[in-house]
Amino acid sequence: MREQHKKTTETQRHRGTEKSKTMKIKLANENVAADKWLPDVTPDGSEIGANYADAYVKPMNKTLDDGTEVRCKRRGLKITVQVGERKGEALMRRLEHGPDVQSILQAALHSAFEAAGVSFSADDGEIYLDY
């Protein structure tokens, strides 16, 4: 029993050190101009804010200072992200996360980046990656 507890504690410590090695990097500023594409302002008929999603993710396509390429795109309901060699995708789900298109997109982005093994956060008008 003690050996199992000891192994669990060592694993927890090891996981804690892995998390501290990640880097939090500012990817881009949130595209405030994308708000003009919200369905309340400019209806697009998609019910998920396809035009808003396209405008929001556009500034996220860039090469970071360390040479890592970040790509994010929407095709239909699918959000696809790539951070270096890591890839992830998720669906924009109106029934689960809607009807607010901003929350639908944020949930899809979180899921897609999580699938790629990268943490995504949008705080105070800035977009961060933690990998």
C-alpha cells in the first residue's frame, strides 16, 4: 500500500514539473473588428457566426518568435488548429454552447487547441497559448 502511495506521489511531483516547463506566449490581440460580423449586426444565416469566426481566427495565423508556426482555420462547422507539428480539430456546436456565437467559437477553439496538446486562453483582449 505504501509503495503505491509513494508511486502516486512521485507521479504527481513529476507531472507538476512538466507543467512548469510550459511557455505562455501571447499569440495575438483579439480581433475587435470581428464584432461587426456578429449575426446581430450582419446576419449570415449559419446560426454559428461563420463570418465572425473567420474574422476572429484570422490574426491567429502567424509564426511565433521561436519559429513555431500557428495556423487556425474554419471550414464549415470544423475549427482546425496547428501549432508546429501538433494538430487538433473541433466542431462549433450551437446546441451545446449556443446560442451566443462568441461562446460557441471560444468552446470550439479551446477544444481544438486541447486536442493539439496546447492550452488556449483569451484574456483582456489578448490571445495566449501555453505549450
